[in-house]
Amino acid sequence: EKGNPAAQPLLSVHDQNMQWPQGWVGKEEIVMLLYPGFTALDLFGPHHFFVLMMGAKVHLVAKTMEPVLTDTGIRVTPTMTFADCPEKPTVFFVPGGTGGTLDAAKDEVIRKFVEERGGSADYITSVCTGSVLLGAAGLLKGYKATSHWITRDLLSEFGAIPVDQRVVVDRNRITGAGVTSGLDFGLKLVQDLRNQQYAEAVQLFAEYDPQPPIDKGSQSKASPDISGLLMHMHEPFRQMVRDLR
């Protein structure tokens, strides 16, 4: 069966040995886009929560079945190609990146796939600069959205309304901020797709209780010197995002 094969036997074992509360087993079709150079954690964070939704099918979708190289050198094997992707997925998800995201936005095949298959999904979603790719495909016009803080303000170039928030929900568009926000984003999707009790159980099972030893992970908390340095370093990337218009 297509989708995440590891999730299927887990469900059958649970079914045999435990009685689950009503509503805990679903049938969502979740499509997670893979493209060369995407940020690994953008995908792996929410993916961890998605595969814990019993009965859901999580599809890792790419142009071909060849392993896709992430920005950290990890290769991810797709579970299906664009041609085999469900026509109307429950969730369409786009991870971010830097150069890889720009290349994906310029790739006519990827861009058309995002526009058509993403546009047909019940929920159109992203983490980090994945929202830039959604914007380039015309899927954020008139919607509130977020992105990595380096590119958040640039979402207005694509007709979106940038919001400085870790997870932004505007109708059926759900976007996460930079990289690690994918965990918050994934948990929010579980809450919306299932219920509060299920989301709490998944959060506890993952022991997601962040207590960072350094609490400077947002612009509002970071040193202006460090924030300014990183923004300056990424100005060429910001210009290339503007050029996608």
C-alpha cells in the first residue's frame, strides 16, 4: 500500500491489544513535498507527529523515486512520485530551505505541482521558507501567513499578509515560522485534524516539553547585533526571493 509503510503495522498491533477512544483512528491523506536542498528538520518535525496519527497515510512525494538530498546531507527516499500523488489530499505540506527552495520555485514542474495539487488540498501548509514556495505558486494571496524571520516580511511580495507568529492559521492555510516551529505546527495540525485529547497524548508520547538552555530563538529575544548580522548575511538570499515575483 502507498504511503508510510511503518505506520500500518503499528496501527494493527494497537488495534489488537488496546481499545482506542472514539475518533482516534482516522484516514487522512497527508502529502509532504520533497525537493533537493530542503531543510531536513522542517520536514522531520511535523512528520513525527503526522505518523503518530493512527490510520493516516503520510506520503513523501517527489519528482522521481530517487532519494532526495536535504540541506544537511541526509537523503530521504520518496514513497511516491508526483504522478501517483492523491488528487485531493487532506494536507499538502511544503518544507523550506534556502537555495533549494529558490530552485524549486523556479522549477516549472514543481511549481505547477504545488499550485495544482496543493491548491486542491483541504489544508495548504508549510514550515519556514516553504511559505515562499506556496507564495510563488499563488496560494497565499490574501491570506495571513508566516515564514522564517529572514523572509517573513517578503511574503507580501506574493500577496500574503505577513504575521510575526510561530504558527499562523488563516482559514485552510496553516504556516509555521522557522525550522523548529515545525514541531508546534505539526502538533497544531494533529489538534485540528483529530481533537485536543489526541494532540495531548501525542505531545506527551513525544515528550515535547521544550526548555532550551539558551532562550534567544526569536528576533524579539535575540541580541540586535546577532539579529542584524544574520539579516545582513542573508540579504543576497532575500533579494533572490524578491526576484521570484
